[in-house]
Amino acid sequence: MELGNISKPTYGPGLEAPGSSTPGLVTMAHGFLRLVQPNPLPTELINFGQSQSEFSRENTHKLLLYELGFLICVAIGVLFIILVPLVGCCFCCCRC
């Protein structure tokens, strides 16, 4: 391990993101995440020193609005988890 000149260090441009062997999938995943969660996290609403009773309904509404994209994806996922086996069972058993 080479330390270089400790008394006068030279600084580089910083860390680079690692390259990927599947740039298409990475682009698709980032596009989906930007579609589902376009807004940054409202950090002013999260205060760990604050008691639970002081957390207002307005702050809860803002956090739920921030998570709305993920909540919709969860609802669609649960709907598919329930409906796909149910429809498959109806097609197999009832022979509609």
C-alpha cells in the first residue's frame, strides 16, 4: 500500500461510480426509480429528537405524499399477488 507524500497530499477528482456490465438494466432501474420517486426526501419533516405526539397530521400527510409512488406500486403488487392465482385457479377448476 503506497501512502505517497503525507505532509503534502495530492487530491484527485474523487470517487467514480463503478462501471456496469449491463448499462441498459441500470438505466431502466434508474428511470423507474425517478418515475416512482421524483421528489427528494423532505428532511425537515424528520426530526429524531421530536416525540411522536408532536408529529402533526400535516407532516404525516407530506410524508405519505412523498411515498405515494411506492405505495401505489405496493398496492398493484398485492393486487397481482392475489388476483393472478385466483384467476388461474378459476381457469383450471371451472373451465370457463
